[in-house]
Amino acid sequence: MTKTTVKAFVVGSTSVVVQEELGRVDDSGAGLGIGWYVWPSAIKLAAFLDRNRHLVHAKRVLELGAGTALPGLLAAKLSAAHVTLTDKDEADLCNARDAVLLNHIPPSKVTLTPLVWGQDFAGGSIDVILAADCFYNAHDFEDILATMAYVIRRNPHCVVYTTYQLRSVHYTIQPYLARWKLHAKEVPCPASDDDVSVFLVEIRGC
């Protein structure tokens, strides 16, 4: 049984409506829970963007593994020039597509397109990449960084802001950063942020 819930998140002075689906399954009967829920990492990334609106103002933004797309939708509302929301297939973009309409965001400001991690993004120039809790499964780490690296090579000014929840000290992206010639540094967040187990990282090309 699928339960669809529409939620309004107030981030600073901006309200963003998202759509969650609990209990959704695909054609094989497998659960699709990961991308259909707003995780703490997405909330923390959205709060960071609200505190640093200049990072997305008039910028072309790409969100990887958008899911419910809270950070990407907020970027659109914070006057990004254009936002591209991506996930692995069209089915995983359904909630984000509905949320664009729920937030009354002009269609000209947002593009939704499938993008499999490990592949290049061929949708034009990008200034900022957002990724909330994409580093969930260690098997995906290198593919995610490969996609980021492809975009950064064509857009040397591009900066990645990603949040992740520390689930195991044995999982690290460090070896893959070196392989793809990327540099990462942790961005300090206010102590008032709710979840101290969620970390914010900035990634740039070396």
C-alpha cells in the first residue's frame, strides 16, 4: 500500500512543498523507500543554501539523486538561473515533477532528466552541483564522484555541495577523490542544526 504525503518545509523564510510516498514498490515488488522520503541530509543541505543564498543566486544548478528534491526546489525558489533535477530514471523523478507544480515554479526554470551515476551530464553548463545523501551505498561512491568529475572538467568553476549521514567509519570517498582529481573539505555548520551525524562537504576540482 502506498501512502502519499505532501509536506511543507519552511527553510528560513522560504516554504518548499515536497511529496513523499511511503510503501511504494516497483514492478518487481521491491521497495522504493530511499528516494521517496526527505532525509536529514536534504534538510541540512537546504538550511545551508538558505544561509548562503549567493551560492545559487543566478547560477545553473544540478541536483544528483534528487528524490523528493528539497534542496533543488529551494534553489529554484532562491532565484537560481536554472535547476536540473536528476535521478536514475523517470519513475524516481515523479515526486519531484509533482513538487515543481505544487511550488508553482515556472517550467522554464526547472528541467527533470534521468541521469545514472557514473555517466556524464550533457545538459549544458553547470555552476553548482547539489547532492543530499547520495553517498549511502559504498558501491556507488566512485560512480557518483565520476559524474561530478565529468561535470567539473567541463565547468572548472563548478562547486559541489553534498551532505551525507555517517553510517560507518569504514566507508570513505577519499581514495576515489584522488583517482578523479577532486578535493573535498568539510564545511562547518551551526551547532543549532538538528542532526550532528550529518556532514556537509564542498568538492572542487584539483
